[in-house]
Amino acid sequence: MHQQSSETLLFVGCATLDSIALVQDYPSADSRTVAADFATAGGGPAATAAVAAARAGAKAAFAGVVGVDEEGDRIISGLEAEGVDTSAVIRNPGVSTGASVIVVSRSTESRAIVTRPVPPVHFPAGSRFHELVRRAAWVHVDQLGWNAVANLPGLRISVDAGNPIPSFSPEGVALYVPTIERLRAEYGDDLSPEALVQKAVDGGASAVVATAGSEGAWGLERGGIPFHVPATPAEIVSTLGAGDVYHGAILAAVAAGLPLREASAFASRTASASCAGLDGRSMIPRQAITPASTTNHTV
């Protein structure tokens, strides 16, 4: 059995409070729609990834910016309830906490998101963030967290590149996890998934796992051979946050010492299980990371 390291995995970037409604079909203008279910839950790529890692047994911390408001209070209490260290969160009285209203359609298995932007992520000199980032075993960032760590030397960085990151380069990134769609936008639509992950490694990443939803994921380590891990079948209520769960799970598995292929399969299983919930977190499984928990899902 692979034991989780006691070293911290630091997740840097976006945290939101989401209000989510499940409907059969999207509402039309000036209509009244009865929801099949309704939930309010924490969201945001880096924050949800931190929860997924914590549920996989990792020692996780989150660093981001929230307002001095009820939404910020609920985000912090939700993370702390999961065992995530929030000591590096900045409470800024001059901003409103990021929040979203999300409508999930059963008939199309899709969602529509209306969001209040998340405050910029900035950590003053001498803040708790700088203490944590210096001693973290890994630092995981989303599109908002990247600029906070991009120029800091000596970090082992994991990047969620599902959303565009201006001026981003995979050079020096230890674990780069974009979508296949993002790689196609970067390198061209005419390349195969195997060629796309090779391009990302050639661009400087040590390891790449590119996700493609129901098509699974393609991975490659520097000097290795591209591999494919199929998606784990899921009973889908909502795919909200599934990509973020994948990022937290794969980093927890890699940090625990699993090979990249096994870590990718573990992340696939974890993200698929999370789709049984309306929000992005409630159905994330609490599970030990072992070779047996992943091998059956690799090819």
C-alpha cells in the first residue's frame, strides 16, 4: 500500500460559493421552472481540487482570496470541515467573494453558469502563503493561481490548464494537466492526442495528462511512451467540478508515489464518482490510494 506523505500539497487559486439548480430543461425567458434538486456548495478549481486531495488522504492546504462576507465565511468553513488548511487564505474587505448561480439540465447533461468574478489572487510579502509555498511538497495552481507562483524558484508545480492562462508556458512544470481541447487550441486541431501530449512535453513539462471527458485521458512522461486511460463509467447527475476533482485526485496519487498511468486511472474513477452528486464535492469518495484501486481501470 502506498502511504500518503505528511508533506503538504498547496492548492492556489479560485474558490467560489455555488448555488446549483437541477432542472429537466433549461428555463425559457419569463418562465417559472420547478427544480428537481437545489444545492449550495463550495466550488472553484483549486479549492475543489484541494477537497478531492484531502478525501484521498493527502495533507492539503488552500491559498486564495475571498471577501469579508458571508460567502467567504462559508467557503472557509467548508474547506476546514474537509481538513483543508485555510491559514493562507486572504480576507480582503475591499472585494466580494466569488459566487456562481448554476443551472444543470438533465436532458442535455450540461450546465449554464452565471458567475461573479473571483478576486485577483495576490499574496503580500510576509503572508502565510509564502511560508507554506516554501515547504510544500507540491504546489497546484489553476488559471488564477498561476501568476502567484510562476516566478518563484524551486517549486514542484502542478497546473490545471483547463481554462486559458495568459502567457503560460509548460516549461518547468512537473505535472501539466490540460484538456485535449486546450492542447488543440495551442498546437493545432490536426494532431492526434498522442502527438498533442508529446508537444506539451517538448514544450518543457515533465509529465502531461490531457483529459477529454468521456473519451478518457492521454498521458506522457518525459522519455516515455504515450498512454491512454479510458473514462470510468458514471451515473451522471452533474459533471460540475469533475475536472477539478480529477486534478486533486491525480496530484494526491502522484504525491503518494503511484506511477502516472495508475494515478490517472485513480483520478478518473474519483472524478466519475463525483458526478453522482449535484454539486462538485459531496460525492467525492473518501478512499485510500493503493495500486489495487487503480490497476483495473488502466489499459
